Amino acid sequence: MIKQTKTLTLLLPRWIATAVPGEPLLESQGVLVRDGLICEMAAQDEMRWRYPDAERIELADHLLIPGLVNLHAHAAMALLRGVGDDLPLHSWLQDRIWPLERELVSESFVYDGSLLAAIEMLQGGITTVNDMYFFPEQAISAMRAAGIRVCAGLIVIDFPSAYANDADDYLRKGMALRDRWLDDPGVSFCLAPHAPYTVSDLALQQVAVLSAELALPVHIHLHETAFEVEESLRLHGLRPLQRLAKLGLLGPDLIAVHAVHLNETDIAMMAAAAAHVAHCPHSNLKLASGFAPVAAFLESGINVGLGTDGAASNNRLDLLAEAATAARLAKAVAGDASAFAAPQVLHALTLGGATALGLQDRIGSIELGKEADLVAIDMAGLGCSPCVDPLSHLIYVCGREQVSDVWIRGEPVVRMRQPVSIALHELRDRLRSRLPLWQNQLVSQLNRLNRQTVV
Amino acid sequence: MIKQTKTLTLLLPRWIATAVPGEPLLESQGVLVRDGLICEMAAQDEMRWRYPDAERIELADHLLIPGLVNLHAHAAMALLRGVGDDLPLHSWLQDRIWPLERELVSESFVYDGSLLAAIEMLQGGITTVNDMYFFPEQAISAMRAAGIRVCAGLIVIDFPSAYANDADDYLRKGMALRDRWLDDPGVSFCLAPHAPYTVSDLALQQVAVLSAELALPVHIHLHETAFEVEESLRLHGLRPLQRLAKLGLLGPDLIAVHAVHLNETDIAMMAAAAAHVAHCPHSNLKLASGFAPVAAFLESGINVGLGTDGAASNNRLDLLAEAATAARLAKAVAGDASAFAAPQVLHALTLGGATALGLQDRIGSIELGKEADLVAIDMAGLGCSPCVDPLSHLIYVCGREQVSDVWIRGEPVVRMRQPVSIALHELRDRLRSRLPLWQNQLVSQLNRLNRQTVV
């Protein structure tokens, strides 16, 4: 459950980037937080005078931004960080990820891995994560204990796993899970069919029906590789997006993860349907999947968010770094150094992700009445000097180590770069005591695989 | 002058990546440093017992690597950080960089800008920088005061500047400068004709003669944009690299900066000549220059180093971040997730750069007899867990904030993430007092430019 802040808190940052489209950077404005909500914004001098009893948070060298929304993650895979680096894609998947998942994935693996990811993400300014993995209940438990907001993907895949047997079983378990967490406003849900090539037409149709009935977003890997598109054409006579459209899944609830290999027709279809893209540049580059045409998405009006993907293909759950890469890469891909400019990137980091998850009325921007998911970026260091545009520095200069403070619904989660709640300290200490066990299991499994396979 | 360490220092890192090609990661080995040189490496237990009086540096959770070599920088441009973000290339150059340089560049600008860059680079593990800018003497003075090694580019360009009037004047000033710094082993030199399109045939031929006579590397922007190649074909009937070959500049002394638009013939010519590439992926992406074919360079045997470029096109002088991008990007460009693997990237970060500068016998790897330019990376954090391959984590996980310790020729420069020498603290404090003046000048010049130009 999200705890409610009873007192007034007055944040006094040097600058505020609200992420409201078209709104300029604010300077010397204060943000008043009451009961977890942003209830007033005005000149700092006035706010100090009017609210003498509020807890004051002085952020004299800081840029305040909305909490970052990680629009695509497999949080638990933090425990598989770096297990298949520099391998060709098929070997990465077949010789590393799948065998390791078969041996290791369990309820405790997902709990500990999700907790590990949550702590890393919180310290990097991520306040909401859209997750997709096995045992989603354990992922929710771990991440809510840490305090991060979760959109839990109710995974569907045709293959059996330790978690479920077949598509029906996955869906049934997902629906039951959703019922159990309806009361926590820090949890939302989406349907998460893994990919068009791992889920049958029948199951995808069931997903479409449930999405429409329950107003749930659909989170799916889509057009990640050229091979995926070719195989779909060979097997179904349709591109994956065309197949999803035929099955009733192309609409404003669709979150297309990766969206690397989209042609002009695909882009026009996505835009007309008001579907969303979760852009994961580090994963796309590292697995040699290709280059998503982000500038073309934005030109056509497609809403874009950013995702870290899992730590096995990234290997750092750092959305600010993802944003820096996305901003630079989009320019080279479009051949236009003005493409994906800093304000657009901030939107993708925050309100774009929130909109894809259907949470845009509650989070994603710094506006009156919204929940106070806020991140302060410390720009005092020499590395930020000189500074003629703090928003531009956020994207092209700042690293996540400059995230000094994080609030979720007004509750401080990170202060002075460290987890602030006793609960989070305890969780971290207990996790640290268990990590050597996972490390040992991982090494022993990798030794076994190395004996079996010639990579 | 580089100070000499008189005492014995024993570094005790958990792992060592020596950067010697083919050498595996070392575990639980110690490195003994005497008089600035690496004089012994053996098992830590044995070293502790044999050298009880040595100063011990315990690095229980650390990876020790050679100091990073930044193979292409315009250090002083740190004072122009972020002045032209998200502008098209021609506008970035013509409406921002050139007018600002005309108004602002002076001896004190270069001193302060180079010092700002040096402190940022040192804290990120860069121990050697190959620089190219106006007023190179001020750059050397600032950077040597901070303690970083400099290969000073003796800039040549056909256009007059506050520093010099014409190509002859640039060359004459460069030669005189070189004579004045011959006694500092922390300074080396290269000839730095700006680019084929800004230097005449005659001046390039003079550079070729001086390079051969004095055994100096030649540091030049080359094939950065498609437009540069097209214009050279139109004006000279030759691609820029062909023109340099004709003028006697294609050989083992050539450091081709950017090398984005090289075709197969260009690559074969570069490889046959044993020329070097300074790869600057962040700058190439951000200015929409394109994608350097790094995997093809490595396959053909071309030596590759990494550069940050200047802070106006990057905007963070962070070679570890450059390496992470280079590693990922090369995979997507080659369509092969095994391209530019972590050991190759470490080579590019260290020995590759040192080799391009002709310093490979003194620095660039952790080997007996080499100068002790060393960097410790702290891998204790949760973000590095689990860890099955520290070298892979260095490239795909670690950020420069994990650089805990830096030594140059055995002298500690950074300890526990902070500058360690009193001199460096004083330099930093004095720089901090001057930065508001530069900030004000920059803002006032930008306001003037904004009134003049419609961007």
C-alpha cells in the first residue's frame, strides 16, 4: 500500500521541467505537496512566506522533473545481468538465457531479482515500471515493498514454464493475481503476450477480448528483428503488426516494444490506431536488432516511451542513459541533428510512458492535482558547467549518479542518493545476504552450460 | 613536471584487466609500483609478505585497468558545453560554435576550459588526452597543472584566429611550443591539421614533411560527414583519404578522427598503411554524421581508439560512456551481436589509443616496466550484481561514477572519487570562482546571437 504523507512538503528546486507539452522551464518556483498530491506551484518567495510550517526541501542546484517511467522491463532478469554478453543473438537466447531460466527461475528468483532491479531503478529516478516476467505476483510483492510503482504484465506465452503450463493457465493465473491487488493504487496491470511468434492466434484473440473488457493495455515485443517479420510473412502471410490488427489487438491499448523493423505502412497503421512504442535503444543495439525509426514515429504522431529491457541485454537499468542514447541515435538514424530534441526526450521519459500505461491523469508530469512522483537532479558539479539549458543538460550531460532525491506519491524514497526508508534499508541488507547464493548458482549453471555447448 | 613516487606502493585489487591482447583477467594479483613504474606483479599473499613496508592500497571489490586514453578532444570547448544542442549541423556550426569562438576564445578561455575538461576527465579515469585546439600552450599548462598527460595537437588551419594568422603562423607557433615543453615526459605532441577541407595542399604537405622529420603523429578530422567526401570529390576529384595519401600523409602516423564515411577501398588503404582511427560515437550520433564501420575496421586490422570529441557535441567528457555506446553501436551497425566484444573495447580505451599516439611502450597496459597509469573501478554496488565477468561489466554496466581511484605514473590523482592533491583542489576552487564569469559571457553572447539569427 502507498503510505500517505500527512504533512505539507515544500520543494524548492532551482528549475522545474514539468514535462507538460509546450510548457517552458520554470525557475525559482516551489512545489507544495499535500497528501501525496501536487497541490500548489508558485514563486518560491511567496511559498516560503505562505507555508512557514511546511517541511522545506532546499534544492538550490537542482532540476526537478517528474518520476521516470520505464515502459519495458523484465525486472527479475537483474539476476541474469551480463550472462550472455558479446554472443550472437541465437546463441545468447538458446545457449544462455533459456537454459538458465529453465534451471533458475522460481518464486524466490523473481522476488529477489525484482527487488534488485527495483532498488537500482529507484536510485536512478525510475518511479514506475512496466514489467513482464514469470511469477508476476512475486515481482509485484518485491517492487511494492521497495516502493516503486508497478504496471504488472500478465504474461502469456504458449510454452510451459515453472510458473504456468499453457496460454490458458497463464491467463487464468494473471486474472486471479489482478483480483488480489486491486486495492493498491501503486499497482496497475497490463496483458503481456510475450511476442507474436510465441503466442497463438487463439490466445492473442483472448487477450484482445480481455483488454477490451477490462480496459487493460497490451504489452508485447513487436517487430524486434528482421527475422521475426520474415518468419511471420512466411508462416502467416502477414507482417506481425498486420496479424495483430487482424486479431483485434491494434488500438490505443497496444504498447509495441522495440518496434525496430517498421516500414512506412506499419508506422501509418500504428499512428492511425493511436498505439504506443516502447523504445529500448540499448537492447536493440546490443543484440544487433537494428535501429528503430524514432523520428518517423514522432512525426507521425505515435506516442513514444522508453524502456530499459532486462539486465541480460542492457545491462544497466538506467533510463537516463537510455534517454541519452535515444536522443543521439535518433539523430543519426534520421540524418537530422535536430531530431528527438531534449523536450521530446523528457516527454518520452515521463508523460509518454505514463500515457501508454493509461496513467496520464495521475502521473507523468508536474501539474496541480497529480500524484507527486518527483525526481531531483543535482547539477552542482563541474561536469554540468557551464549550463545554458538545464533540460538539455538533463539529456546530454547528466548521469543517474546525479539523481539526488526521489519521491513517489510525495513519500521520499531516495534522499542524498541513498534509499531513505528503514524498510528499503532492510530489504537491501537482506537482499545482499542472498546475492552470493544466486551468484554461486549462476556460476555453477554457466560452468555446466560451457561444458555442454561450444559457443 | 611529473613528480616521482619515492616509496613503494602495493595495489591489491580483486581483479586486473591488463589490456595486453590475449591475456586473461587476473584475480587476487598485486601490482607493485616503484618510482612511477610497474615493477612487479604476483599473487597478493606473496606480495604482502615480501613487501611489508609498502604502502598498501586495498581494493577488495575493484577491477584495476590501465588509465584511459582519450584519443580525440577539444578540451577547452568544455566552456561551450551544450551551447548548440538539437540544432541541425550547419546551424550548430555557423550560428553557434564559430561565432562564439570568435567572441570568446582567448588564452584565459583555453586555460580555464582545458582545466575544466581535465578535472572532469581525470575523475572519469582518463589519464591521457589527445587534444586539438587554439592556444595549445594554455591547454598544456592547465592540463599538466591538473596532472593529466597531454598529447598536444599543434593545430593548423587556413583561417585566422585570435591565436594565429595563417597556416605558416600556426605551424611556426606549434614548433616553438614543442621546443618549450620537451623536458616534461607527461607532454607529447602531434601535428593537428584541422581537416582536409580547412587546410590547403601546401600546408598539408608541410605537415607531412614535419611529421616524417620529427616522428610526430598527425591528428586530423577525416571523412566525418558524407558532405565532406562529396565536396572533396567535386573540388579535388579525390576522396579526402586519397588526397591525404597523395600529399604523403597516409601512413602509420595518421590518426583519422571520426572515419564515419569510409568505403571498402578506404578501409583497405587505411589498413595497408597501418593508420589509426579515433572513433567518437557520441559526437557522430549527436551531429547526425553517421555510423562508423568499427567492426570492419577491426576485421581489417586497423587500430581503433576512442575519443570524446569536445563538450559542444557530446556533451560529457566520459570515455567509459563512449565505450559502452561504441560496443553496442558496432553490433547493430555490423548486424552481429558478437562484434566489438568487451576485450576489444578495453583495448580501444587504453592500448589502442596509446599506440596511435606512439606511447605504447610507456603506457596503455598493465605490464612490467610500464608507467603506472592505473584506474580502479569499484564494483561493490548492487548495480554490478551478480558478476560473472568483470571485464564485461566494465563495458556494459559500469559508469564513470564507479571510478574510485586514478594514478598517473604512480602518483595518486583521484582517491575515493575525489581529486587528491592539494594542487588539484586549489585549481578546482579557483576555477569554480571563475566559472560564473564564463557563464555570464556565454549567456550574453547567446542572447546576442539569438537576436541576430533565426534558428
